[in-house]
Amino acid sequence: MASERVSLTVPGPDGDRELSLSSPQRVIWPEAGITKRELAEYLIAVADPFLAANGDRPVSLERFPDGVDGERFYSKNPPKGAPDYVETVTVTYNSGRRHLQLVLTELAAALWAVQMNTVVFHPWASRTADTDNPVELRIDLDPQPGTDFTDAAAIAPTLREVLAEAGLEAWIKTSGNRGLHVFCPIAPVHEFLDVRHAVIAAARELERRMPDRVTTAWWKEERGERVFVDFNQANRDRTMAGAYSPRALPAATVSTPLRWDELDAADPASFTVRTVPERLAAGGDPWADFGANPGRIDTLLEWWERDLANGLGELPFPPEFPKMPGEPPRVQPSRARKPDA
């Protein structure tokens, strides 16, 4: 018996496109009862802000062939048989290897990704015109055990002040889970390592102001009950869920842009595949003007150099990265060899 299919008509730059969606009633989120067709309809409803945030840049697709309770894998390169409207761009990874990476330039490409069982979209911080130089400075506020979303929300305004002092405008969104993402649009004149150093400089300044609530400690055993500023999310080919991307969590939550005056009362669990379209229809996109006035990271890089001069050096990189200049040993402190007495 042929599998059930539905046909979707969506607008594109060259006119309407007809897409076929197989198994539309297959449940993607069992706890919420949300189907593959509902996911496609969600992306249609949020198409404009979704593409503004995730389009025209390299993107990795987090795919779930058996729903979010099953196995997952990532697609970076275009699979065989991808339609011609699914575009690609050549990127350089941290190893120095160059390869094609997927790019979403229109709604049909995002719906094709849903047909390929994509749930989470992970865009790079750079655009296709220059994949080596980010257009966003991204800061991930990651609550550690003993802390939660309210702790991240409590420190975010101080982070906003730090970034404003450095000449940057901060925009905020939920992670779709327990954390918060703070983004600043920047001119694409610095490569990823420079932007990582700018993030570290901002994180260290925030930590100085709120040492009991914020940590930049890479090793979990040193973080305590504080919010970790994950500076390594600023690295090349390290991504987080994009704005308006669903998350593979039981309630089908969405990484949702907020206005700053919404933060105190925000409940990340309330922003889901079923509720975000109505939120957008009623109040518009809080990030509608994102990127209109990109800043520069020069001041943050001056802070980075100041901290280097004061003895604060490079911080550890993720384990899959090549050894980087000035990086401390990649061994957690409790396992490090102690110098002889």
C-alpha cells in the first residue's frame, strides 16, 4: 500500500511550489501529540521571521526519523536527491577541511527539511556571502544544576548593560529549554576566533559583576550552582537552535525571541509549536529589526587584550577542536597531574 501523502502549495521566489509530505499523521512529539503535518504548518505560519533568522547561512539539520523519543543525527551536507531549490555553500571547518553545507533560502527548503524528518535547525552565525566572518555575536546563558531559567533571566539584564557599554545592542530569545540566548548583530569584519574572544571578554566582565551567580568555568566540577556563559558556542561550526526553531523536547517548545520587557514574566514552556504562531500574529516579531544597526566588537577585543595583560589567558576549546595557541591543558582539574612537592 502506498504511504499516505499530502500536497502543500507554498510561495517561492519564482512562484508557488508544490511539495509532497509523506506520513503527515506520523507523531513527532508523542507527549504533545504533534504530527509531522503540524510541524510543516508551523513553519508555514512563521516562515518570514524563521527565514530571516535562519536563512542565507550554513545550517545543520537535527533529524529524528522516529520522532523526538528516537535516535537523532545531524545533516550538514546535502543528501542525494535534494531538490534544486535546496542550496549549498562551501565552508571551512575547524580541521581546515572544506565542504558543502546546506542553506535555506526559501520556505520550500525548510519544508523539504521537515520531509527529511528535521526538527531542530542549527544556523551558523555567518552568512553565505562570507562564511568566515560572523554577523552575530552569540552568548549562551546555560543554567547549571541547582539553577533554572529564572536565574538566567535574572542575570541577562546585567549582560545587556555590559554589551551596551561595549557599543553593542543585545537581543534575547529563549533557548527552548532552560537557558537564554543573547545575540548582538555585528559587522562581518572579524573571524570566528576574534568573536569568541569578544564573547569571553563580555563573559568575564559579567562574571566580575555577578561572581556568585555567573561562571565562565569550562569544567563542570568548578561551576557550582551558577549560570555558565558558554563561550565555546561562539566557535566556528558550533551552533545553537535558531530563532523560531522547534526543540526536540516533550512539549515541542520553540526557541522564541522576546522583547526585553517580557523577560521577567516569560515562561519558556509556554512557547510551543502550537502557541508561537498565535503569538506572532497578535504581537509581531520582537526581532523584526534585528540586524538593522550592526555594531562592532572592537571594545570587547580591547577588554580581551586588557585581560590577557592581567594574566587571564585563553580558555579551553571543545574536545573535537585541534589544539589552539595559548590553550590550557584539556584535562579537568581533579584529574590533572599535581606538580611534585
